[in-house]
Amino acid sequence: MIKQITCKEINDYVKNNPKSVLLDVRTQGELNNVGKPDGDKIGLKTYFLEIRRDAFFDFIQEFKNLDISQDKEVLIICASGERSQITAELLTRENYKSINISDGFMGSQEGIGWKKNGLPCL
């Protein structure tokens, strides 16, 4: 089972888990139109890598090219938590410690999201 956290828990989570990184899997259009998380400001090295439903194998290969150590905890975000959940499942199968940010960047029924929680954005 994939661990779930909401954006309101992120600051405390990062303080207690300093080996965490942030992976945003939204499209370039989403990043351009609604903004990007600036995890670096809260101690989360941030990566951007779009996941496409028709190219999961390519995604895994591209993720491995980012050279993120398997001892890191990968907090994964998308718009509302669905694509990040799929990504977390894929990365867990590859032996990465994956955590889904269940309310995403824009919010969902799980919470109000990164942006509305006042977390840093680019």
C-alpha cells in the first residue's frame, strides 16, 4: 500500500524525513498555466517529469536517468492525486520509497492542495 500525505502535512514531513525529494508528474502545459511547486524553499529538491498513460516504460527509464538514490523518499505530486498515485505504484515496483501527495497541486476531496496551502510556488 502506498503511503498518502496531504499538502498540509508536507512541512512537518520534510522536517522529520530530510532524505525526501519532490517529483511533479504534471504536463508542461499544466506547469506553465497553473504554476510549479518550489520545494527547494522547504528543503525538497524538486524534479519535473511528465507521466503519460501510454508510456509508463519510458517514464521509468526517464526517472532512472534523474539519478535519484533509492534511499530517498520520493514525494509525488500531480494536479489532484490520481497520476501521482499511479506513479507511486510504478516507482514502488522499482524499489523506490514512494509517497503520494493525495490532494495534489490544485486540491481534491483529500485537501486543498499545494497552492492553496500557501506552499512555495515558482
